[in-house]
Amino acid sequence: MDAAAAPQKPRKKRPPPKSARVERIERVTPGLMRITFGGPELLAFGPPKPAGHIKLFFPPDGMVWPSADPEAARPPSRTYTPRRYDAARGLLEVEFVLHGEGLASNWATNARIGDLMTIGGPGGGYTAPADADSFVIVADDSAMPAAGMVLESLPAGASVTVICEVTDKLEEHPLSPAVPCQTQWLHRNPANAVPCALLEKAVRDLGPQPAGTCWWIACESGAMRRIRDHVFAYPDIDRSRVHTRGYWKSGSSNHPDHDYGLD
Ligand SMILES: Cc1cc2nc3c(=O)[nH]c(=O)nc-3n(C[C@H](O)[C@H](O)[C@H](O)COP(=O)(O)OP(=O)(O)OC[C@H]3O[C@@H](n4cnc5c(N)ncnc54)[C@H](O)[C@@H]3O)c2cc1C
């Protein structure tokens, strides 16, 4: 069938992107910037689901965005986690890992109060199975904001094992101020260490978990696949309870937001 005769896929209907401005900037750790966006359009933003995602748009100088034309080209964007949303005040917190050169990382490093941002979404999100009471959360620093949302969504009294990989001791910070948890911290220094190799080892060391345990695993894409393959090899593992997501890919810019490791 030629392209002209191919059936048209229905265009995905997205909520219109919202204009916002930077209201607050906090340096949480040397490598993590928490930026709060606000503005009247954010009153109609959410609510985001746990570990859902948003798009931040970075129009080049001179590009008019958002555009009234729905067919207009979109500017470069990056995927982030809507870590905290205050619907009453239209405030949205986003936590940026300052990983070095990158459109979003550079923007966050240089952000100033009053800077403008256009935000798309929210979309996606994780819902724990209703009967689950045992969880393992595995995250690198880019996935810690989402892991914090997941933690806050779990049933009270659930057994939760949390393993996080960060650069070094200075990057340790609670996943959630509201829900305390014991976290196994892994430090990837020296800085050129293979990303998330320590997460892989920690999961291997942890070994199989009781039947019914839910796994939430999000980190660098290649490492996520290696961890997934390891966990999938456990006897009697229920794959539907293993949620995996690649948040970025070593050596690759603007990793897609739908890398659920299904290949
Ligand atoms: C659903 C989802 C939610 C996410 N939420 C967050 C979040 O809340 N906070 C957050 O900080 N990130 C989050 N990320 C990851 C973020 O989208 C990527 O890190 C993104 O690549 C950053 O864009 P950039 O413009 O700074 O770098 P890019 O231009 O995309 O990449 C430039 C270079 O930096 C490398 N790189 C990218 N990210 C990292 C990293 N984290 N560590 C080391 N090297 C990196 C790339 O491999 C590339 O070589 C999320 C990703 C997804 C899919």
C-alpha cells in the first residue's frame, strides 16, 4: 500500500501547552535544582498521576511559541516529572538533575525568577495493583522525583525496599519529606563510572522477592534493560508487576518518553 492510500492514524489529542513562569528556585543538592513554575494557566494543569510526565519546550530565539496553528512545528522539548502540583495556587515543582551539557540541564543551571516556560501534559503515570503490599523501587537520580511520587502513592503499611544511585554522598536527599523510607544509597563516583552499574549489582545482590512483590525500576535505558532481564529470570516472577522505564540513554540526546523496556 502506498503512503497516500494508507489509512490515516487519528492524531493524538493533547491538551494545549501551558505558559508558566519561574516562581522559585532551590538548589536541593549540588547536582539538583528544584524549580517551581506558576501562572494562571497552571490552575488547569493536572492533576498528574504518580510518575507521570510533562514536556518542557525550549523554543529557539525568534520562534513564536505556543502557536495558534495546531499544525505548527514544535520546538525542541525534554521530558520531566511533575514532582509536586498545588492545584489551588497553580504551582508545579520540577526537579532537574544538573548532569552537564544538555538543553534542559543548561536551562535549569541558568534559570532566573521570572523566566518563561511552556509546559505540555501531564501524561502517563504508574498505578500500583490494588492488592499489592510489597514493593521494590530502583531509581537513579533522574528518576528520583518520580520514585518519590510512587512512594507517596503506595498503601500505608506496605513493605518498601528503595535503592537509589546518585553521584556521591552530597546528592543524597529524601525521596519524600512526607513518607520516610529506608534508602540504600549507591555512589557512582568516579564520575565516569558506567551509569547505573551499581543499581544492577544491588538488584542482583537483593535477589528474588516474595510472590506478589511489585518492582518499579527507572534509570538509564541500557541499565534498565539489564536489570529487567535479571528480574525477569527469577522463578515465578509475575512480569505484569515489573514496571520498567528508561529515563535517559547514555550518549543520546532527548531520549523518548515512552521507553518502557518492552523490547
Ligand atoms: C518519564 C520521564 C521523566 C523524567 N523525569 C525527570 C526528572 O524529573 N528530572 C530529571 O532530571 N530528569 C528526568 N528525566 C530524564 C530527562 O528527560 C533526561 O535526562 C533528558 O535527557 C535531559 O535533557 P537535557 O537536554 O539536559 O540533555 P540531552 O540533550 O537529552 O542529553 C545530552 C547528553 O546528556 C546525557 N544525559 C541526559 N540525561 C542525563 C542524566 N540524567 N545523567 C547523565 N547524563 C545524561 C545524554 O546521554 C546526552 O549525552 C525524565 C525522563 C523521562 C522519560
